[in-house]
Amino acid sequence: MLDPRLTVPVVCLVVVLCAACGSRGSEAEPQGVPAHVEASEYRIELPQLRLRRFAVVEDLAARSADWLGGLSKRLLLRDFDGAGEWLASDFKGHDLFGARRRAVRARPLGARIARLEAESVVDARGFLAALRTRLGPWRRVRAAHIGVREAEFARDRAWGRLLVKLDLLGVTADGGREAIRAALHVSVRMGAGSESWTIDGLEVLSATSEASPAPLFVDVSRASGVAFEGVRYGTPGNDAEGWNGAAAADIDGDGWIDVFVPSATRSFLYRNAGDGTFREEADERGLAADVAGTGAVFVDYDRDGDEDLFVAHVGWIETQGTRAGDRLRLYANDGRGHFDDVTAAVGLDVFAPIWSLTAFDHDGDGWVDLFACGYGRMQVERNDSWIEATNGARNWLLRNADGKSFTDVTVAVGLEGARWSHAAAAADFDRDGDQDLYVANNFGSNRLWRNDGSGHFEDVAAELGVAERGNSMAAVWADWNGDGRLDLFTTGPTSHTGERVLARLAHSRSAKILQDVTRMASGNALFLSEDGGFRRMRASGAEDAGWAWSAVVGDFDLDGALDLFCANGFVTGDLPRDT
């Protein structure tokens, strides 16, 4: 349900916009693009575009995004003749694909980043010829996406201007990789009596090419034996949002890292053979019967020298007191890589919709405790606010008593709350010798729980500038700038549609509410640690990863600096490109 605090300003602003549009004069006729002009002087010039009403603008923006999705497909298939159907006969625009590479910067492993500068303006035939020359030699176009970031249209719908983000990724003729990214202004028009647009002008605002002589990573999942394919989402047998993570550890002490993967129908345990291959052994090692796990973590809870396994599930207690779903489970390792369910033996009785688990020693007694993120059950009750929902499931801090039992100490240590928590990350961010905890929440602000040294926590997120209200999915601690202090990265979905809609409310008097809601659509966030708090890095390059979920840190290109891998994707509609 929509937060009632947001409804009034949105409705009022729509009325104001409508009134303003009705009070202005008639629409001026757009001027044509000059036939001959230097590239440095080329600009798309359109008359002042005025909204007729709020809903119409977003309707056209959404339609234009779908329309450009068709062009993305043409580029993916390298159907250059088909791509010409999107260009007007009198098209004029920057020659992006014939642009000169300037300001080339070397990267590790032979990679190079270059700024692309368009040096000429071409017509439709010239643009398509440059496109064919540039992409034709590629062995394969791996990805092609055109996203609409902003859009404005004339009142009669006949003309419009779009701010577009173009992403192309492909395998070059010599087997290398190249990514072309550009921000473009695109002018579109709709012919008389027509229901489709054509592009009549294109202006390159910025563009880069990133190329490497060889791929940094090669997909070997099938060759290594970890390429299980489940039932496609939306077909009978799979209505879950997805598998929720994985856990890795050396389960049998042979020096090789093994992988556990929960899923909706069964669990998988991939044992590392040490030769680059894995063998699925969940059944013989006692884990195949674990069904519908939502999160997992390996930890030596009993300090016997081997890695045990916690697996979270979605469980709940019915109004009559009966337990439903499945509980949080603990599987003890026998030292040889076989697991036994000891949940009841250690006193764990957690029936809650748990989405992820974090293991850390909260009270410094040498025994690893467990924090479980309580989310909620959407099919039963939706979030009660988009800005600060408080009807999610509770979180759990389970204290480990000498490896023999676990006790719920959540309220006693100050971690109570019901915030639709998605994930958490523990670290000593303030370097005082104890473990603190950052919790990423959906539909509201995040929490940074600072440990006072005795195992009691206080929320200092707002005080230190990392409350990050929005749709957070995960959090990662790392020292990004090498200053010896831990910085923070949070993931969240990027919605260009949401950004377009919310940009229209820029003059709302409810600026704080608008800012909070805008954060829900603007993706990831990177916070650098500074004296007295954290500073959010604007335009850090890590914001837009699509519908982002989790992230991992590593020096992937071996240049001595930490990199980020961000997993993303979500089914938002009926078409494959809606993921």
C-alpha cells in the first residue's frame, strides 16, 4: 500500500502541473536539425516541451522504453537493416560508432579504457554504415540494452526528447571483450496518423569503450559440474522469487573449498574434487532433505575443528499456535563431511521467515553467535509503508552457550525491531575491539548497531550518515580507499522508470518525503568512512547494477585494489528483457 504521507503531495502536484499546462499558449513548431554542422556544435534543439498531465508523460516514457527495447534486440542480433526501421529518413546525429578513441587509460591484464568523441554528424545511412563497421566484425554481441533515464513529450505527443543510456558488450574479432557505454539525447517524432515513433536526432553526451584482449572470467559451470538447471520461473513447480544465496567451506578437511546451495525443491552440496570439478553429494552427506532454504552459513559453532552448517527457512506460527513452514536448522559436521540435524538438541526453535544469516561473536566470549534477518510473508501481509515499514518479521540474535545450546537474546541486547530485514554484515567498523552489525532493510531505513563492548547494541545509523532509507538488499564492509578504515557498500534496485516519475515531483513542498522515496529507485550506495561518520560517494560508478541483490568483494583483476561483483536481476513483466 502507498504511504499516505506521499499520496497528497503527488496528487496536488499533478493538479498544479495540469493547471500550468492549460494556462500556456499553443505548442511551437519544432525547428529542423541543420543538415551540415560540426560535431562539436551539434545539439538537439527542440521547443519547450510541456506536460499535458502527469500520467500521460509516464505512459509515453514507458512506451518509448518498450519501443527502444525492440531496437536493443536488433543490436543484439546485429540486424543492421532492421535497426534502420527506428531511424527517420531525415535522421541527423552524432556518429557514435565512428567516434575517435581519446584519453586512453591502461588497466591491469591488458585492459584499456578510452573516451569516445564523435567527430562528425551523419545521416541515417551513414549512422547504420558506422554501426555495421563497428559491430559487424564482433564474433558475438553478448548484451545490448537501451534504457530511458528521462523523457519529455510535447502536448500533442508528436515530439519528444529522451535521455538514454546505451550499453553494448561483445566478443571482438580477436576473441577479446569490449564494452561500449554511452549517454545520449535522442529526439523522436510520431508521424501524422501513425502510432509509432522514429528517431530523427541523436546527440552523444558521453561515451566510453572498455576493451581487454581476453575475458577476465570464463564460465566453466557445466564443465565443472555445478550447472544444475531448475524449472523456469513462472512455470508449474517454480513460483519462488529465486534461490537465496550459497555458502562455501572446506567440509571434509581436504584443503579444497566446497559449496552448499539451497533451493526451492532440494539442497545441493558440491564437493570439490581438487581437479577443477565438483561432485554433487548432498544425499550421501545428509543435506538433500533440506528443502526451500533461504540462506545459509558455514561456521564451527562447537569449536571441534570442522565446519557446521546453519540453514534458514520460511516458517511461521499460526494464530492457533501451530507451527508451519520450516524452522531454522543446524547441521553438525562429524569431521568427515557428513552432517546431522542437531537443531532440537541445541534448543533452536525458530519458526520465522528468515532470509539470511550472519555469524559473529557478539559478546567476545570466543563462541560464534548467529544473527537471523527476519523478513516477512508478502502473501499474507504487505509492507505497511514504502518509506518506513514496521510490520516485518522480527530479527533474532541467538547466543551460543559453549557450543551446547543457543538462547534468544535479541531484546536483551537491544536489537529488537520488525523492519523487513534482508541481510546483515558484521565488522568492527569503529576499531574498538568488538563486532558491530549493519542491517540492510527493505521498505525503510537501515540500521548500524554499534556494540558497546559488552554485547549490547545502539543504533547509530542516522548519526553516522548510513541510515540509507530505501530498498536495501545486502551490505558489505571493505576498505575501498586503503586508509585503514572500513567503508560500507549497500545494494538496492535501480528503477529508471521510478527515477523518471519522481523527477517530475522535484518542486514538491514535501522535499524530505520525495528524497526518501527517490532513494528507493536509485540503486546501490557507497559510503566512505571519515572522522565522525561516513560520506556517501556520489557518482562512484557502483550505483547502477540493475535490480541488485548481493555483492562480494575481491581483487578480481589483480591490480591491488578491491573490486565489487554485484548479482542482479528480477522478473518484472512478461518479456525476457524485463528481468
